[in-house]
Amino acid sequence: MAHSTKLSDAMHILVFIETNPNGDLTSDAIATSLASNPSSVRQMMGKLKRAGLISCVTGHAQPALARRPDAITMLDVYRAVEGDKPLLHLDTHTNPECGLGVNVQLVIGERFGEVQQAAEQAMDRVTLAQVIEQYERRIAK
């Protein structure tokens, strides 16, 4: 099963934009940093723009944050790129005729809801400014 890297990629894009205000901010340059492709970067930036996290004009490689880094949370970014998609997913292919198969999935689903809520609360406490600050400390070593 493939794991989504949308959140980490979107955070990467935002850090790249904020820390390179006079640098090459083309989708090619950002894609190189992500080891991705420019089309994927443009799609991700479209989602970030629709969520009000960046401002950019098609055809101009000058994206900018639409809010201060301390006003953008990881939860904002998660919702921008994942929408309402949960972090954890139930196995929906269990035997519907099996009492265990049905009921244990319902119980697990309730626990997954609790985990989702806790994760979202934690993501809401992490700002882009904090991520940038930790990144800058790391590269200064």
C-alpha cells in the first residue's frame, strides 16, 4: 500500500517558498528539491492557493505565502492537500457475514476517530514558522 506524502510535500513547498524569496521559485526548481515532477508541484500549489495559503499567478514564478508563517498550521496544510481524508483507513473487505469481521471493524473505526482527532489537535499546534525555525537551526550546524 502506498503512503501519501502530500502533507510533507506541501510543507516542503511552503518552506521552499518562504526561505527562497529571491530565488528560483519555478515549479521545476521546487520539483528538483522534492525529487518530484513540475506537474505534481503545480497541482499541489493549486491546492495551497485554493486554501488561501499561497498567492501566485499562472505563468509567473513568484509564489508567496498568503499568510505569515506563524499563522499557517500543519493542520491548515493537511486540510488543503488531503481534504477530509482520514489518516487511518479501515479494511472494508472483511466478511459481512462474520460477526467479528463486522463488529471489530466498527470498534477499530471508533478508535481511529479518536486517533484522527488527537492527530489534528497536534497538527494544529505546529506552525510553518516552527518548521522553518527548526530547519534553519538544522542547516546552521
